[in-house]
Amino acid sequence: MTAAVTPFSLKDAPALIERLLPVQKLSAEAYKEQMANVGKTLTALGSYWKGRKPLILAKACIIGCLLPATDDPARDLEIFEKLMAMDDESFVVRCKRRPKPKEILATLSIARITDYFSVDPDGVLPIVAPVDWAKPEYGTVKVAWRTDLTELERRRLEAQMLPRVSYRQRVDEAQRPEEVMDTVHNHIWDAVNLHLGTRANSFPELVEQLGLMRFGHRPRVADTFCGSGQIPFEAARLGCDVYASDLNPVACMLTWGDFNIVGGSVESREKMASDQDELLCWVQGEIDRLAVEADGKDWRGRAYLYCVEVQCPSSGWMVPLLPSRIVSIDDGAIAELLPDPVGKRYRIEIVTSASTTRLKAAAQGTLRTDGRGQDPYMIHAVNGVEYRTKISTLRGDHQKPGGTSGNKLRQWERTDFKPRSDDLFQERLYAIQWMRPKKKGKGYDFEFRSVTPEDMSREHRIDDFVANHIVDWQAKGWLPDMRIEPGYNTDQPIRERGWTHWHHLFNPRQLLLLGLVNQKSNAFQKLAFAQLVQCDARLSRWDVSGGGRAGVKGVFDNQALNTLYNYGARGSGYAVPILRPNYKSFPLSDAANKSIVCCDCSQTKTQNDVYITDPPYGDAVNFHEILEFFIAWLRKNPPPEFSGWIWDSRRSLAIQGEGEEFRRGMVTAYKRMTECMPDNGIQVIMFTHQSGSIWADMANIVWGLRPASHRRLVCSHRDRQCPA
């Protein structure tokens, strides 16, 4: 692209974001985007990453940093809103349906219809708008837009049809700007260029020209806490050169996916789809060769339901720990516990099409809480005698000298992948959901069944395979062998189950499937693989709720490592939707430079013009701990694209907490950014928190960094803006 030769410089001009920003409108747009959930542009790359900042907010900050604040603030705001697709003419396109010519003529008063429309038959009828099309004389009239009408003229007329409602309601009923970004800005460029002295017909052209005017080159936008990459992606989509860095390699992987998958070319996406099909075919072939999913009657296991089983110290019976005996509300499937006095255990029989009364009774299982705390207890009855035992009592929880907690659980070893026979907590397969292609039409039939001896034979086959391959697969990096380091979140699986290594959070069937996928997946496929890892673990909740098919949910429904007493494991067919995700496509220009560095923000070396960051703070998620869940799977055998990163969470370097250590870390980070920017550079800090004290900390940090030169810092919040 060729930048326009501009007649003036913006080197020392104040940026628009320093003077004004339509925060209420931005708030409505940001809320609309956040409520899209899985419909958001980047979520499919890794839904386990929470706290994503809206792309619309990143766009506003970038555009606000590049636009000048002139002596005509009303016009400045008007141009900004056009660029953000907030103007009436943009909402014409953002509406779910544009009005038809006859609808316009039936509603609006138009002095000369022929200024906008061609009418057939020509000149036969004296038509005056508004038109009552119900009249017989208008029955054969055809109306169309004039072919020589400009898009702007058409939109201005259509804009008069927009409902007169609040901006938030208008946004609620419209599409997001990025859903119609190919056409939504077609009408703005004459007005934008006239106001700014540019010659642009697209955002990359405009951004380059404004960058030349302000910095002497295409603007370099950086985010040194890039997380899952919303800010760098939006900067790249607008046409900026981008520098993204993060201490955590999983964050860098997600940002890489933003650039190379969502932002990948059509050709690369086609190659990616072909590679995905090849991987799935190979994995399915290996599963079939081991004969561990099919029942020989065209049915294949979709989901396998497991529960913890423990011996009651009072009765001596083995009791399955089930918070609920409901298997699926929609299918009326429940688990009936049938006493086996000889074996002192319970047979589990799956009943389908259960009545409403039986479903209600099944909602109460053998694991309950007392309503006063989170410490559950086991409850069951033998010969009319009810036995209750707290889980903490079974574990033998106690306080050690010095205030640390302990219990009598055996600490699992590196080669363990299932409980040993003398462990307190055993594990049991108690139900299977089967699937097969419909005999007529598309889709599948599904049914729940009790576990049979043949099913257990397939389970033992998997156990033997994993036992024979775990050491080799761990050495090659196909399975984790990394120890769980104690921490705020990571203490939980150690304390509650005795799990000491990350692969203990996966059962043999899950280790088999994930190990097969991991050993053959490339960089593009690692993003989907990581998503599968968190949707197929011992911490993956089995959701029985109605309103949709029961299924296996993600580990990180909330940002914690919650150990479960029953969970679901996916069969290969149920893993396919995750391994073949529906990524959105916004191909990025190759003209702009995009770099990703896995490093501490204080190690930034690249000079950048604009820093836009969403830093860690206060009660933020402990990503440095929980992302080890993924690092354990990727660290020993990363694809070439990720091999230069340090595959460790480096907890000691993570900025966290609220005290003096947090403040020192933040000062160091933002001081380094200030050193790596020009005198007219800008820093924007996105910050959302309820604590006034942490807001005060951030204000002091920013104020303390305010340089004597022209460098500027701006704190941006969804509902407020404060130039520092």
C-alpha cells in the first residue's frame, strides 16, 4: 500500500483519547460483544482463558491514540464514531435486515421519489410518498434504488427508518461491527479524509497515514501483558505493526493463534482443515485398532461416566460417590444403586425414560453437603441403617505443626495413572452413552446403558496399553510427567486426592486419546488440542441439565482446579467437534509486522509508539498457576513455531497480589515501557476493579511514571477515562 503525502504533522498534536471518548456508547458495544460468549471472534481458540477484553474497546483505544484532537471536538467525535460504526448510516448495515424500497416509500415523506428510486411503469402513476401500497392502482408498480445513487445517499435515507430508541437498545438489536466489517465502513472515507487530510479507503491505509503523520512510520502498537491476544489482534487487523509479549507460553500460543488461525490466509485455513482431517483419521484408526470404543453392533462410546468409590468405615461397604444419580434429564436417565450384600457393594443399573417422580428422587445421591459449608459427607443405608461420614474424616484431614494441613492420602507417583488397590479413593465406570449413525438421514442415535463385562474388558485393555507405554510417551513429551507445584490453586488436587503430577488429573481412557492427538498435532492443531485437554479430564464436569444434550464440560468453567467425585470422559467421536473447531476468519495483511515474544515485560527491548495493556491486578486469576495444566502437555515436545519459548510458568516473575511486591512489579514493567517509546508515545492502561485502594495504587503507579517529556499515559475503564 502507498501512504498519502500529508500536508501537516501530528507529532506533537494531542491524541483524541486524551480529550474525549464516547464511553457510554463504548460500554454498550463492549457489553454486546461480551454477551456473545462463544460467538466472539477469538473464543474458539481457547475458551478456558477468561477475562478477555472486548475487541471493540481495543479498537477504540488504538483509533483514539492515532486520531488528533482538533479545535472542533464535535467533528472529532463524529469522525471517531464513523470509524467505530456508531453513526446512523453504519447502523443501517448493522441492522439484521435493511429496509426495502417499498417499505421506505410507505413510511417516509419524500418530496421527489425519483431522487432515490426508479419506478416501473415510468410516469404512469403520480406516486407521492408515503405510499399506500394497498391501493389497487399501485399493485403492479415496481420500485428499485437508482443505480447511480451513492452508498452514502442511500444510507442517509435508510437511516431515517431506524427506530428512535436509546443507543443501548439500538446496539442490542443490531449486529456487532465486526460481523459486517466488509461493508459497514463503505460510506465514511470521504468525510474521514476531508477531516484528517488523508487519502485512505481502508483502515490499514488510514492507520499507516496517521502513523506517518504522528510517528514518521506505520504505528507500532505493543501489549506486554498480551494474554490471549485481543489487543495485538485488533491492532494487526487495523493495520498496525504489532509487538506482543507475555511471560506465559500458553498466552503466547493463543496470540499466535489469533494471528495465524483467525487472522490466517484463505490458503492456510484450507491447509489447516486438510491437516485436521488427516489427524482425526489417524487417531480414529488407532482407537479402532485397539478396539476400545465400539461394541461390535455399530454403536460407539460417546461419553464414559466415572465416579469415585470409597469404603464406608462403619459398614464396610464400597459406596459410589455420586452428588446426583441423574445421568440425563432430557433422556430421563438415572443410576439405580442395587445392593450386593455378598460383595458389600452396589451394582449400578442405568434406567432410561424414568418418571418425573423417580427423577426427583434421583437428584439426591450418596454425596451431600450439610448446607453450612463445603465439606461434603458420604451417606448410604444398609438394612435400614443409615451411615454418614464426612469426606474430610475419610481423608483424615488434620493440621500439622506450623499451621499446614495434611491427611492420610497416599501421594501418587510419576508412573501412576489410576488408583492402587489399597488407595482410599477408588474409581469406577458406572455408565456409558453410546452413539451410532441414524439408519435414515443425518445425525446420530444416542442411548445410555449400564456397564457390562465387555465394557470392563475394553477398560482393562486401555489400562494395559497405558501401563506399557506411559514411560516412553512421557519421555517423548506425548504425556505429561511434570510435577504439580504447590500454590493457591494447585494445592487443591494434591490435598484432596493425593495427585502430585499433572497427568494424574486424567484417567487412562483420556490419556490414551490425548496422547494420540498430542503426538501427531502441529502448531495449528495444538490450539484445538489444548481445548480438548480441558474438556476431557478427571476435572471435566458431567452436566445433566435439561435444555440440551447432557455432556462433558470444561475444567475451567470457573478458574479453579476443582476435584470432582463424578466426571465424564469423551470418546473419539465426541472429541471431533473440539478438534475440528469453527474458527472465525479475518485474514490479516502481510504488510504489517507481527512479533510475539515470550518474556517478562521488564525485558522489553523493542521500541514501540503506543502501549495498550491490560495488566494483572489484585484479585485477578492466577494464570501463572492454572496454565501449568496446559504447559505440562506441551513443554517437552512443542512444534517448531513454539519451541523458542520457555515452557514454564515462571511463577516467581509473575506480577500478582495487591501489596508492595505488586506495586514494585508494576512500576518496573511500566518504567521499561516508558523507556522503549518515543517522546510523543502513548500508554493506555485498561483497568477494571471494584477496589478503591487498588485504583489508588494504579493511579499512583501511573502518576509516578509521568515523564517530563511529551509521553502520555491514559487509564481506560469501560465506564470511565482518566488522562494521567
